[in-house]
Amino acid sequence: MTMEDVRKRYDELEKKIKETNPTANIERIRSAFELALTAHGDQKRKDGSPYITHPLAAAEIIVEMGLDEDSIIAALLHDCIEDTEVTHEDVARLFGNKIAEIVEGVTKLDLVVNATQEEAQMENLRKMLLAMAKDIRVIMIKMADRLHNMRTMTYQSEAKRRTKALETMQIYAPIAHRLGMQRIKWELEDLSLLYLDPVGYKEIEDGLKKKQEESQKFVDTIQENITKRLNEVGIKSTVYGRVKHIYSIYRKMYTQNKLLDEIMDLFAFRVIVDDIAECYNVLGYIHEMYKPIPGHFKDYIGTPKPNMYQSLHTTVIGSEGIPFEVQIRTWEMHHTAEYGIAAHWKYKAGIQGKTDDEEKFAWIRRLLESQQDSDAQDFFRTLKMDMFADEVFVFTPNADVRSLPAGATPIDFAYSIHSEIGNKMTGAKVNGRIVPFNHVLQNGDIVEIITSNASKGPSRDWLNIVVSSEARNKIRQWFKKERKEENIAHGKLSFDSELKRSGLTLADISKDEFMQPLLKRMNYQTIDDLYAAIGYGGMSAHKVVTRFKEELRQYAKAAQKENAKLNPQVGFVSKTKASKPIHGIVVEGVDNCLVKFAKCCTPVPGDDIAGFITRGYGVSIHRKSCKNYNKTRDENNESVRWINVSWGDTNGELYPTSLEIMCRDRDGLVMDIATVINGLKIKLDAISTRSTNEGRISVYITIQVHSLEELNSAINKIMSVRGVSEIKRNEG
Ligand code: MN
């Protein structure tokens, strides 16, 4: 092809644009063509033709789809930034930022597609492509680009043809289907098949050729009969018949294990009319003329397909005994069936002349939302997710696709692969370049984690960098587990020195009846756990020692009082003066009494409470709804032990309390609950689960709150987690 031919071909294109898109700015389109022409210069395609024929052909396809001026310009320039001297800035300066972004988008899509993908990864990859194309026109231009490349693959190497064909079959054809671009989908499928299974393709092609004369006669007859009948009853229609496309026949032969001659419904006819009412009328006449095959009628007008496809489908059988499918639709439906979202793009732009993308997507969204089909719901959800991505899709060096929350960093990525990778991470590369740990990953990035066995493990700062709860939890776990020994040693050291400073000795505090209950109240199993908490910074040694000191003082006092209180002659209630609150509790008539909170019902400030004088450890505080309270308050020998207590000033103290959360089990449930609690900035002390029957599960948590009010609002929040059906407080 000479340059003269190229110019001629461009002039043809311009003529077509003037016809189909009279408001398009031809000057602008022409200068895009001139830029591409100059930029690609002497570059040649594999078949020896000037390179410019490729962008030109892509633009032709875009014009045929009916896309807008910007799309045509972007199609003409689509290989410029990648393959020529022209830069993003050049395109932005000459044609505006939008066009530069679209061209850049098309270029980027090329970089992420990788034919070695496994089937399981395909869906993610397709999603990623859609997500990356913030502007849906990027996808359409990519389709046009791919279609032309597939049409002109003859001169490529065998290996390249197969790779491209596989990619097309696995990625581009399904996307075309999703976006309703049937015509492109078919052509992509047939072209892919040609290179993936040349023998199978040729077999069908030859078989069809052999039957061609016979087929043509059949098609002509049916077409004539239908046209004639519809004319008689005064319906204006366009009828045409065709043999189904090769890949659909191939798939039928393969899935039904049949030979070409055994495939009956090779033919499809289309009747296109002016309005919906006529569609149903035509259906009636068709069923009068030919015998419908039961179970083959589908009303995609009443219930459109998720990709917006609408038509009536019926399969009938004529006097020749050959079944054939008839699709009945209006012209508008026809255009949608051929070009999918592209058709609506044009329609929308034509009606309102809006160029605002948000508006356009919103419109597509509304369209999809209005469809009641559950598939449509799915499609809408996917599309929405794609367009307003809260996910980012990246590659491992092996080209596996990983999905991470938007904003994810290499650390999130590392932990998503394996905790060991995260724990041993010493650096990261994105697209081959070393990046800082807080680098935010973008769709399509190839991420490589550098690990070393000499790594000292994660840094505490990482907790502020990661965005996935998976990474955060794994890092926390590491700090808790891997370094426990070290934490205990560190913790003990600072505890001991703090103890010394306060003038106490270990012997003072390590009496079992003092130490054990206190540890329990502080939610530690053993003294080592306490040391570990101090060691990893979860507790300050100073605070712990202060508390020990205070408790010790009270313990001593209580021990003195205990005898007096249990002596009926002396009596323990004097009801004369207000007492000072201990841990927020005012024990009527008693000062500085040892107070502990019952584990059976874990009261918090605001609860209705009663106090029980224990044998040996001051007053135990129960809720009045506690079973232990209700069981014993009327028993003769126990009732005297119950005394009135009330809430005083709690000084901002925290109170551990336990909940049972009953749920329908699902993946991520516990994580979600923990996340909600974390979001409320409430300290979660313990979480455990027990499966009950039939997919139900109880999650037991212990949290620390300041008040009943805070507890109730936490309960409300947790109730909103999907799957949670009921929340109970422990009541003995
Ligand atoms: Mn290209």
C-alpha cells in the first residue's frame, strides 16, 4: 500500500464520519491523522504495509461502532505514545488531557495482558482490564486495535499467532460479550479459533462450503417466505438469514460431541421491525408458518440479558425438517446487539451532547439497575466495582493476579502471598524498580518482594502503612508470637526496675492469693503474659506497678476489715456516711473496701448492680440480672452477704465485659467483627468462637468499655455486621 492509498483510505473514513457523525470536528480528526502519519513515519507492519494503516483501521472500526470524535482521535493516536517519539504531553497539548489519558490507557492495557494466565485467574484479569480503563472508551479502542491485529495476523510467527489468539479468546472476547458487543465478539472468536485449532476450523469451513449451495437455497427460501408473509399482513420488516458463526458451531460439535452433519440448527434468521409490539406480532406469524420447538422460546425483550441484549428468540422447524433459530428485534435493539455499550454511548451523547464521563457511567449504571434479571444485578455490581474500584489488581512476578484493597502497599501484597514472605521482607520492586515500603500499588503493577532470612521481621511502623486487615493481623501476630521470649525478657527487666523504684520487692507482690486474682482481673493468664505485654509495648511498666501498689494497699486493708465484716455483732453496714468509690463502686457504708467485678456477668458503669461479700476477697460486684444474684439473694445463709452498691466516679477507668455474638457463619466473619470493634477504638481483650449447628457460630468476645452507653453502642455496631443475628451479655 502506497502513501497515496493511505491518504485515499483516510479520505474515505472522513466521508463516512461526515455521514454518520455530522457534528464531529473534522479538522481535529484530520490533524490527529496527520500527527499519527508523521509520527509513525517509515514504520512498517509485518506484512510490509505502512504502520499508519493499523491505527487507521482501528479508527474505521471505531467509526463503525458509532463512537464519538474523541474516540476516533484516540484510535488514530493509539500507538503513538508507545511506539513513536510523541509523548503524553504532546498529545495532551495538541488534543487535550482526556485524549492523552485514553491513549495512555490503551497502552497500559497492553502491558498487563499475559497469555500464560491460568483459567482461574482470567476473571480477575478481565476485571482488572475493566478497572484500569477508567474511561470505557479505552476498552472499545483496545477492542478495535485487537480486532484489526487479529484480522492481519498472517505474517506473524506461528508462536505469536497462538499467543495472541489465546489472549483474545480468553480475555478480549469475554469482555466484548460482557459489554454486549456481539459482532466484535464473534469475529474475535472465529479469528482466534483459526489460529488455535486450524484443523478444526478448516474442517467446519470446508464442511460449510460443501453445503454452501444447499444452504444458500434454504436460507433464501425461508427468507423469502417470511418476508412475503409479513408483507401480506402489512408489517414492514427486514429479514435476513445466515449460517451461524464458526466458533459457535465448533463449540456445539465439541460440547455435544457431534459431527458437523449432525448439528441441526446451523442457521439463524433475523427479523428486524420498527417497534416492540410488532416483534410479538411477528413471533405469532412465525409460529403460524413453522412449528416451534418447545422450550426454545426466549423473551429477552421482557427480560433483557445483563449485557443489555434484547430480542425474541424462537427455534422452529420447517417442512424441510431443518430447525432454525429466528431472532426478532427492533432496529434499536439490533444496534445494541451489534455494538453493546458502544451503541448506548452514542445514543446518550447524541441525546444530551454531554461529554461528562461520570454522567455517562451513571447512565449505564441506571440502565443496568433497571434490569430485574439477577444476572444483571451481578453485572451491575461488577461494573460498579470496576468503575469505582475499591480494589486494586496487581501481578506477582509469575503473572498471577492478586486483588488487594485500594491503597495497598508492597507490605500488603507480601502478606497476601504468605505471612513468611511478609515477615522476611526487606524490600520491594514494582515494575522492576525498587520502591519504598509505603508505595501505593496501582492496577497492573508487577510486584516483587525481596526477602532475606537475616531479616529481623516486620517493623512496628508497618502497622501504620498497611491497609489490609490481613497484613495488619499478621504483623500483630508476629509481634505477639515470634518475639514473645524477647518481650518477656524486656518486660521483666523494665517491670523489675520500676518495682525497685517504687520501693517494693517481688516477694511483696508474688503471694498467690494476691497475684493470681489480680492478673486475672487485668486479663493475663500468667505473669509472663504480663511481662510480654509490657515488653511489646501493650502496657506500661509504670502503670502496672502503680496498680500493683494500690491493689496491695487495698488488699492489706481488706484483709483487716474482712474479719470485722463477717462478724454479725459488729455489722458491716453503718449507712451513715457516703463512701469513696473504688474502681467506680461505692459500697454503702464501707470505705476502701476491696472490690472486684464478677466474671459471670461482667458489670460496667450504668448497669444495675449488687455487691456480694466474698469469703476472702472483699466485695464482688454482680449485675442484678445475673443468675448468681437471683439464685442466692433469697437463700437464708447467702442473702445476708448481698449488700447495696452503686456507681460513683469511675475516673475514666475501663471495665472488661463479655459478649456472646450469635451468627450465621461465613468467611471473614470474625475478622469483620474485630474490624468493627477496632473501628470503635474499643480494646478487644479476647475473641474465640464455637460452631453450633447448621452453619451457625457463636463468637465470644471480651472488650473493655467505660460505660453501659459505650457498650450498647458497640453492640449496635456489631449487630450491623452481616451474618450477626443476636448479641447476648453474659448473665451467669
Ligand atoms: Mn495497536
